[in-house]
Amino acid sequence: MTHAIDSHLHDWIIHAYEYWGDKAVLVLHARSSDASSARLADVVFEGVDGHHFEHVLDGNIVFDLREIDPEPFVASWSDLFARSLSYGFPCPRYSGSDVTTLPAYIRSRGLHCYALSTSYGMYGFVIANSCRIVDRGTRSDPATDSIAD
């Protein structure tokens, strides 16, 4: 089973992201691609146990963010996971010696697998307890939006 987290994020731009390992929180900062509305939103993942992004570029355009069941999720990333298990990746607390028991670990810890796909730029995943969208309103100049705000 897969399902979209929030379809309104389609074609939004991820302009920054932050990860706080000590708090197990990852935030994707996004803005609408419609320059006239300058809508801002944060995609907040809490209880993060692992994440991976590739091809992070300026102006990453979201195609889809969806939750995927652990079995197909692990199968789709199995090569990366198999190469990385000895380094504590994707989940530092996972003690299995191969990826076959990783879906059971994900389920037993109440984790969810979130897959980010884009039309341009970064793609990857977050393994976390939860995901929520926080509407941050509008800005007159989205280029001045800062992760320090």
C-alpha cells in the first residue's frame, strides 16, 4: 500500500532542509512554485530513524511525497541498504545482519517509510514515526526565507 501525504505539495519547491540528529527531526522547507502566492510550508518528520537524499539541487521540484509499506520500500532500496548496514545505515538501532528483517524492525518500532520523488533535483526517503505539513503562510519575497527564521 502507498498513499500520498499531501497532494498540494506537487510542483512545490524544496528550497532547504534541516536535520537535527539529537532531536530526531527532519524538516523540508518548501514554497509554492506560483510566485504570485509565495505560499510556504514545512514538511516535518519526527522520530527520524534514517533518511537519505540524492541529487540535492537549487530549486528541487516535488513530484510526490508518499508513505510506502516497509516491504516494497526496503526492496526498492535494498542495494543501498545492503552496502550500508555495517555503517549503521539506514537505521542506527537496527542490528540485523541483512535487509531481510528490516521491514519487521520498521514495523516493530512504529516507523513509517516516506518516499520523496521529484520532477527535478533531490529524491530519497525518510524513515520516521510521523510526518506532518505545517502551513507557514506567505512571504512577500520567498527568496529571503531563511532556515534561521
